[in-house]
Amino acid sequence: MDHTLAIWPTAAAGIPFNACEFQSKGDTITDLYEDMAAEQKARSTYENILRLIKDPEIADPIRFLREREVVHFQRFGETLRRVQDDLNSKNFYAFNGQIDKKSC
């Protein structure tokens, strides 16, 4: 009622969305690992739901969402490998392309 029909994003627990939810360090390697971890956490949550839900009308969409998380994890992993390959002549854990442009 507070927002009529406006979009008002909230977390599952009802906490309003805010920028604190973003997990970004500005370091490509770190951010990709964070993205991969988020996909694994979501996959794990969907698997836990599937352990409890037996109704196909509920379980089938949850299975789809779980499969989507697996694919996202794989795509982030592929991107991570490409980034690391592009930095193969550097120690990519000690290199940040946004800051260390002179050494590119």
C-alpha cells in the first residue's frame, strides 16, 4: 500500500533493496569469483527447496532456475579463464587492469 503499484524491490526476507547488496570490488578476477559464488549459493538454495517440494507444478520451475544457475556459473567460469589467459604474462592476482593501465 505504501507504493501503490510502483516497483519496490525487496529481499526474500522483506528488507528493501539498497546498494549495499552489490558485491563489487572493481577487480575483474575478484568480481568474477564473487559472481560464481553467488550462482553456487543460488543453486544450493534451489536444491534445498527441491528436497522439500514434491509438487511438479512447483518443482519444475525450481529445477529450471537451478539449471540456469549452473549455466551462469559455467559462463562466469569461462569468462574468468579468458581474463586470466589475457593476463597470462602477468601475475593476475597482483594486477588490476583498471588501475595498472601503464603495464598493459
